[in-house]
Amino acid sequence: MCPGVCVCAYKCRVKLKVPRPPPHTVPPKLSIFTLRRDLTLGERLSVQCTVNGGDLPLLVAWTKDGISAEGVPGTKVQRLDRYSSILTVAHLTQQHSGNYTCTATNDAASISHTAPLFVNGNGGTGRCHDVVC
């Protein structure tokens, strides 16, 4: 070393946080449901949507003709647990006829199943009201 010259040693340490890729997420798998075709005015409906596979968290939702089923008067949607939901109607009217869809969504995918509901106009009276009985 020469007099009057300072030699310094530098140590450089870089700590990078590399984001981990998200863990592989399994898409939902729905149990298929059907709706009876012989339902009439005034009868009750209860149908369950069950997610048989797929990673949590899951969102399970019901729609009727593309809008939230909970917005249809007389229709109730209740989440039973993290994997299933039930749709009920205490008193069927013609307004309840349509296509009902259960959709299960998680980080991997959104999966749906749709079934038609036909509310026949007989209502136990023996007369039809502008619908196929």
C-alpha cells in the first residue's frame, strides 16, 4: 500500500424478493341438478347446487335468465356451507318459469350448470292458464 492512499473494500448484498407463482388451483366441479317438469302454480321448489371438486375459496351463485335469482319475488337463496347453496320458492307463479343457473367460481375458473323451470298453469284447478299443461 502506498502512503496516503486508502483502499476500501465494499461488500454488496442484494436481497431480491421474487414473487412465487400462485399455487396450482383446481377449477370447480358441479353436481348436475334437474328441475321437475310437472310443477304447477302454488307448489314449492327446492333445488341444491353442490360443488364436488375444486379449490377454495369458492363463490356459489344462482341466476334466473341471467339475473340474480334473489331478485325474483318469492325466491330465496341460502348458502349451506362452503360447497353448496340451495334455491327455494315457497309458492310458484308463472314469474318463476325460466332458466336457472348455478355458477361456482374460484381463482381457476367459473363453471355453470343451467336447467329450465316450467311452471304449469293448472295449479290443481283442472284449468290451464295460457301455458302448456
